[in-house]
Amino acid sequence: MDTRYNGRKWFLLAGLFTALYCFNVLLRMMFIKLGIAIWRVGDVGEFLLVLVAMTFFVTGLLAIEERPEASVAPTHHDPKGGDS
């Protein structure tokens, strides 16, 4: 199974929510600098956008992480070649 693409959808979602957060910051800057009243999410909304983006990012990292070798069942080999 190719693990390179398992986390792609999670990273895309993380990027989408990060872009939404950046767009909201841009709208807030326009409101402050130009006085344009445009709908935007508040402080709690910004927190939730960043939280969801971080959650998707960590989920993507966990999806592409390789299994440690300790979790793979070791093969038992008798160096003497006997049956035991």
C-alpha cells in the first residue's frame, strides 16, 4: 500500500482551513484600514479555524507515519536449526 497519498486529503483540508483563516485576517485588515464593513468570523471563529486546520494537519502526519519496527511481529529463528 502506498502511504504517500494516504495523508493528502488531510493536508488539503488543513490547507483549506488555513486559507480561510488567512482570508478572514485579510477581511479584518480591510475593515481596520479602509473601514469597509464586510462579514467576517470573530475571535472564536478564528480560533476554531486554526484548531480545525491543526487537527487535519496532525491527522495527515499520523496517516503518513511509518509503523515502527517494534510493532511488527518478529520472526523466530532458531540459530541451531533445530525444532523448538
